[in-house]
Amino acid sequence: MTTLDHMHAELIGQIDAAATPDAVEAIRVAALGKSGSITALLKTLGAMSPDQRQSEGPRIHALREAVTTALTTRRAALEREALDARLAAETLDITLPAEPLTMGTIHPVSQVMDELAEIFADLGFAVATGPEIESDWYNFTALNIPETHPARAMHDTFYLAGENDARMVLRTHTSPVQIRAMQAAGGDKPVYVIAPGRTYRSDSDATHTPMFHQVEGLVIDKGITLGHLKWTLETFLKAYFERDDIVLRLRPSYFPFTEPSAEVDVGYTIQNGKRVIGGSDHWMEVLGSGMVHRKVIAAGGYDPDEWQGFAFGCGIDRLAMLKYGMDDLRAFFDGDIRWLRHYGFGVLDVPTLSGGVGA
């Protein structure tokens, strides 16, 4: 047996006997590494005569290929055996009860928006939407807000650059949707809509954030009075808080887009040191409202001598805080998973009027 035949037999035997991938790697280094035995043979080719190189070169290269193939085959076999053993050890007993899954929750703001949609749908209102980046005309001018009004100040409103020198803003309220809803109705059909959505103002503390959520309500029809407004708000708040002892108080106020205007207070009592909506021991302001101003009706494309209406607006985040017991508005937007798990709603907690909006 020649030296090459002996080396071939010895290396193949070592490879077949290797019990671990690490052992296979050690054989590879000893044979094919920089100082390996086969590498040393390859280096001798340069000193051979042309005849020797022609006869020995193919045999040395054949040895290298054979050892390389054997190493690859043995490593794959060992890795396959290790995987089979691991799979056998990690079998899953499907007869065991499944562990409870950690599921996401519905944010309280999303839940309250669904509740509002359910309540007002039963009262005949549709949901209207509008862009969050509004023109100065829709956000202020069409709503009878004068140029000197404090709401237009830079420290209260986020202004954006617009095309053709148009002033654009991040809408400061959802009231621009009133104008868009009236325009979409064409000026000759009744309008009953609510407009929930995100709004933006330059403010931040425990009860204010730069981005928050509002819901706007609008009715445009013939023969509308302040009595219709009060009944609508009473019905809405009784359904939302799921109590029949809701008491409202309307106080005269001023909003540029309504005349007359009224702040709406809801009665509450103190129970175990906590504020509970219902009764009339104490009063708390919850929303603003009023009869739609003639100029706003005209801006929406309606004849104010023929059509009347009322509007109201309130903070969705504030409604959630009052109903579900949160005390800091900033936590709504912190993304704290502990807060979300505590105050969030299950995916099947869909509000219905038949089962109660809090069902």
C-alpha cells in the first residue's frame, strides 16, 4: 500500500469514527488546514519534476476531494442525528391544556369611539370624517372665528406651510367637519352627523396633550330648537354612562360658531372619596354646545332663514377618563403596556345598545 493509499484509509477511518461535529472539524483542520497533512502534500508539487507532477498530482488532488466529501457527508449525518434527537426530546403533548395567550387590548379611546357611534346611530346620526390638515378657512373663517381670536395665535395652533401661500393648520377641533358635512349635503337636505377624530393644540399637562380626540355633533334641519339639543345631550349622556339619574345644567357661554351658546354641566356625587356621575350634589362641565350661528350655516351652503341647527363638542379622552376612572390624560399616549392591560378592553367587548354600551 502506497503512502497516499495509507493516508486515505486512515483519514476516512477517522472521519467515519468521529462522534461529534467538533471531532469532524478537528480532522478537517489536521488534514486540510494550513499545516494539514494533505496541504503539505500539495505544497510538494512545486518541487517535483514534470513527470512526477503529472503522475502524483492527480492522486493528491483525488485524496483531497475524497477527504473533503467524507468530511461534508459525516458532518451532515451528525447534524441530522442531533436534530432528530432534539425533535424527539421536544415533542408536544397536544392533550395538555394550552397555556393562556397574552393578547392585545382595545385602547379606551377606540372603545369610547365605538360606544359613541352606537349611541348616536340609534338616534339617527351618521359618522362623518374630515382631514386632519385643514385650511385656515375651514378651521377658523367658515366657523365665524375672527382674525383677532386667541385660538388663531401661534402659541395655540400648529401652522403648516401651504401651496399658493394658503395657510394650513393641524385642525384644532373637529368642527371643520361641520362645514364639509353641510357642503356634501348640498344645502337642501337635513344633516345629522357626529365627527369623532384627532385634533391638535399646543398644550401639555395632566389634562391636556398636544394631540387629543374630540367628537363633534351637528344637526341641520327645519324647526330645530334648543330643546332638541338638550334632549339629545340628555339621551346621549344617559346611554353613555348607563345611568338614568343623569342631570344636566346648561349655562350661557360664548363660542364664535354658535348663538346662543351653552356650557353643559353634568351632576355628580362623591362616593368613597371618588367622583361618581349621577345626581346633582356637585356639577362638572363636560361639553360645549349651542345653536349653529347663521354665518356658519351660510358657509355650509344653507339658507339660515330656512334652516336651523345645533352643535356640540366634547373630548373623547375626557369622556373615557370620567367613565373608566383614569386621572391623567398623558397616560393615554405613553404606550405603557401595563396601563393598556389594566384599562384596555378585550377584542370581543363590542359595545351594543341592546346589551349596554359597556357590555
